[in-house]
Amino acid sequence: MFLKKSKYTHILEVDSKKVVFNSMTCAMAEADDDFINLYERIEDINEDDLTEEEAELVSDMMVGWYIVPDVVDEMNMIKLRNYAGKYSVESLSLVIAPTVDCNFGCQYCFEHPKAGYLSREVQDKLVDMVKENAERKREIDITWYGGEPLLAKDIIYDLSERFIEICEQYEVHYSGMMITNGYLLTDEDLGRLEQCRIGEVQITIDGTEETHNSRRFLKDNPSEGTFAKIIENVQKLYSRGIEVTIRINIDRTNLEETKNLILYLKGLGIPEAAVIFGHVSQSTEFNKGIEDTCLTMAEYANASLELQGFLHAHGFSGSEFPHYPAVKKNYCGADSINTFVIDPKGYIYKCWNEVGDVKDSVGNILWDKSEYTAEMVSRNAAYMTWSPFENEGCMACKMLPICMGGCPYIGVVHGHKRCERWKFGLEDTIKKMYKQRIEADVEE
């Protein structure tokens, strides 16, 4: 058998050492001279001619996918993995917006808030949908979204109980999470969240008090700060053992003080909370005009890596450092056949960037599929057939297995690809990960 180098192997130099990383497996290893010498001449060697030591090394190199049999078509394997993820029907993932109304007036919001809540008719159809899927699936996953979902908390609690009852009946795993601004949480809600198996709550805090209040303010009373109440609610969630993810949306206007916010959060005594960073970007017609304040993807990649290091240095064990790349099957729910976003009127979307904008819907839960318009069917098909394999840049890129072409929404709606931050930050991430492992080995 003849062998060849994997197209997706990266060789980096770190403090005079060679480190190899492969995008197909996300395996990383230190490479000594024997490794490098064998790797460089592997395509001229017949495996049958290897010494015992070389054969053992080749076996290790193949486990990490640094080299592969020459009969392997790596692109076909990536395509197969992508299709398996994209068209899997083993689970149902719903992002439900019981309202797209919001009590906040955030400047960078990509949605257009509208009054209205899930009608009983839409709620019953959602229950029917969950039941139909529970009869033949292994998992039901619900994300409560908005607008601000807690404006419709009674609907959330009622539907959650109905969903859980169905999943228990069919012995299907059920999980729930909520993305909320955190302002409306009450002590009573904390108990209800637990009862409704909403095990994770994501809350955005955009800076220390003054900056946060200037960015994430009450729509009807902009001068009344929201920071203090949100912080209080984060602490309550944490004390109840509910997983809290704190999201910090960063752009040019708040990047410099993000470290001050991290130090403030440290002072609250919640080092196990996960802190993640969001890249503020102009993505829809509703947040036009913010382009000048947005970081480029390269700037965001560098900033987020530095901030991850700062989190790690200050003991935030819930935040991975560095945020290590992972192999992607497909990019996200937008290009997954069994993931949908549902708005209060029952309209169905593939991407939550579009929720509430009916012209971008791909159907309606209340309708028979024969009622779907040609535009709806076409838009759904565009998302489900969107593919990085039709882009020459993606096909040639060594990052493809950990990027999968970037955001489908950008591809479908804007007609171009937006490279993931790994294109700009992978080498620095691998170098930091390697140094961290070396330091850990020394301490042991």
C-alpha cells in the first residue's frame, strides 16, 4: 500500500519545535525529526518496505490522519460527513420564538421587533410536531428565543411541560435552553426553569455598567439601567445550579473594556460560568449603519483568542482556552434538514437571523404543505443545497473540515462566503494549545 500526505495537515514551528495539526481529525502532536523525515518522503515509500520502527510511526501518523492511503479521496470523505450531518433525521431541533417583541432596544439588533404571541392554535401544532417526531426520533431539543422570550414566559412553561410529557411517553431525550436578556427573570422563574428542564440560559452582558447600559437599554425607558438587575439574576441562576453562559458581543466600541468586565465577573465569584464572545456584524436590513463599528473577521479572531487567554488566566474554568477547533459535519441548523425556527404566527425559517420577517420564511406550521408558496419551497431548497463544495476557494482551503464554508445565511442571502475565524487564528490557537499542554506536563 502506498501512502500520501493529508491535504489537511498543518506543520507549525513553536519555540524551535515542530507541531502538526490535522483539520480532518483536529489531532495535534509534537513532531520529532524522525516524524518529519518520514512525512516528507512518505509518497516515495512502499509501506511494505518500512522498518519495524518506521511502520510503528506510520501507524501513529495515520491515526492522526497526518498521512493517508493514496487511494483515499479526502474530499469525498468530507462530503459524506457533510451529507450525513445535513440530512440526519435522528433528532428534532426547534428554535421557538414565542414572541418577537422585546423590552430592549439594542443598537445592533438584527431583528425587527413586533407585538404578538404564539396563539393556542400554533402552540397545539407545535405539540403535534413534537409528538410526531418523538414517535421515531431519539432526541428533541428546544431553544427558547425571541425577541425576548420571557415576555411570554407562561407560554414557554406550558409548552415545555407538554413537550416533556410527550418525550417521557416515548422515552425520547428532551433538552431545553433559553437565550434571554435576563432582565425579566424572577425568583419564581428560577424554579420553573428547572421544572421545564431548561438547563442552560444564555445572557448577554456587553461591558461594565455604563457601557452595557448604553448598548442594551430598555426600549421604553432608556435612562434606566439594565446592568444591575441582569447581574443579580445571573448570580441567582448560578446559585441554583442552572448552567449560565454569559455572551459578550464585541465591536470597536466596547472591545477595550471587555477585560474590565471579565474582572468584574470574577469578583462576583462565578468562575465556573462559561463566557463566550459574539462577533457583532451587519447581517440584515434591520441593523444597517453599524458597519463602521464592526471588527473584521481577522480582528475578531485575534481579539477573541486574546480574551480567551485572559479568561483562562483569571480562573474561568467554564471557558475553554484556547477555544479548540472542532470538526464540523455541516455548519449549523440553517443547513440541517430537521432544524427549524418558528415565529409567533407559525412561520418557519431556516435561520434565526430571519425570524419574524415573513418574506424569508420557508413555510408555516399551520398550513398544509400544498399551501407553501414557490418562494418558500425555493428558499428551503437553497439552504439545504447550499454547499462549500461549489466554491473553489473552499475546495482548495485546508480549513474546510473545521469551517464547512462559513455561515449559510451569508451564502444564501448575500451570495458570498464569509470565512470563519480559523482562517485567521488557527496557527496562534494551535501554538497556544501546545504551550499550554507542555506547561501542564511540566507541572505534573
